[in-house]
Amino acid sequence: MLADMVKDDKKPTAGFGNYAYSDPSKEFKGSKNMLGDMVKNNDKVVDDRANYGYGNPSKEFADGNAPTNKDVYFFESELHPGRTMILKDLTKKASKATFLPRSVAESIPFSTQKIPEILKYFSLEAKSAEANLLKETIENCERPALGGEEKYCATSFESFVDLGVSKLGKNIQLLSNELEKETQNQEFTIGQGVKMMGESEIVCHKMKYAYAVFLCHSIDKTAVYTVPLVGADGTRAKALAVCHKDTSTWNPKHLAFQILKVKPGTVPICHFLVRETLVWLPN
């Protein structure tokens, strides 16, 4: 269905989850305030992958933003009913940034070489924290792919769908984290029904930007699970977790090895995906 929308150049008539089209007539109204909220909430653009096993190991946690929660990484054998974990990133407030139509997104510069033009477009001061958010996201999108990784940044709904179709074919599904309601509770217990969804996936991380931008990539030998959860306050959720089967190329000083007391390449290492991450999978 999604592929047909793009093929037929149709706009979705209803919302696309939390990532529906922006109204072009109100383009970026309030985007400066939204970016300001990110700064106020200390939402750094460290490339979400860095905290969850996908980042450049040589720079892992170099900015001092390393997670202190021991449940950030865990073994595949721990994905079983009854296991209780602290999942801070599952309950983080979702950003309000929405997708743009391709025609609009392609009319706006998105390149480190065009930073001055981009800042002027959004009426941002070059040295402002908001400008830094945009700059870091663009830099993350432009960084070279790591070994065993394919990556791409989608800046529109159509390019996001095109990516999934081009890599996995038309018979695909899109997975997301599902939270029953907003909650400040961070303690969750795994329920019945943990399911391994496959190993041919594209994981898409929502970046910090004035509109929806997703950094999508696939990494060899990575399994995706859907995990039913129940919070200590009764809130139900269905979360996405990934298990990396091959960590032999990871930096031996990676936080995962420090937490789990294992060496690179010895056992699969798992982690949950942050709230706004989306995953393409074959049906």
C-alpha cells in the first residue's frame, strides 16, 4: 500500500503514525520553537545509534552522554517473560517534527556546504543551540557508512518509503515502538509473546531537525524482536529490540562489553530501540 502511494504519487489522506505530512501552507510555523524545546530538554544530536551499539566505536560516548543504566545492553537469553528492566528511552516525549512531501523537502538545502543558507531559511543565528542541532543532524547523515553497514537519510515521506521498497521489495511492513499512554514510569516487565521478526531489516532513527528526518541503515547479522511490556504503573507497551550477532569489529572499550563483562565477537549483544525508531522488514 505504501509503495503504491509513492508509485501513484498520492499523498496519504490520513496521518502516517506520528509522522504525517506537514501542511505546506503552514510550513515550519513553530519549527524554531520546536528546536528550542529540544535544546531546553537537553536533547543532544549524538546520533541515536551511538548509545545503542550502531555508532562509531572510536567516538562512542566521547561527548559524556553515555547511558548509566545497566539495562541499556543485555544478552539475548534475557528476552524472556518476567524480566524487569529500566527503559528510559521508551518513555521520552516524542518530537512534533513531521514529514514533508518530497517536492517541498527537495526544495530545501540539506548539506553541510549549505549550512548558512539553511540557517537563513529557518531564521536561526549561526551560533545558536538550535543551529547546532540542525548542523549535527546533517553531519550524521553525511558521515561515511561503517563496515557491514548501508545507510541513507530520508527527508520526505516518499524517500522514506522508496528506501524500504528499494532494499526489501514491495511486500514489506513497518514496525514501531507502541506506548499505551504517556508515562513517567521507566520500569517495565517483559510479558508473554516475545517474537523474533527477522534479520533483514532497515532501522530508521528519527533525528533532531525542523521536520522529520530519519537516518536509516542496515547492519549485517542483526535480529529484530517485538517485546510486549507492562510498566510498574500498569502502562502497556510493545517495544522493539535488536540483537547484534557479530560484535567482533566493535571497540573492546565499548560500554556494552563493560556492562556485560564479555569480549567482542563472543556472544550476541542486545538493546531496545529508542521510542521514535522505525523498522522496515519483509512481510
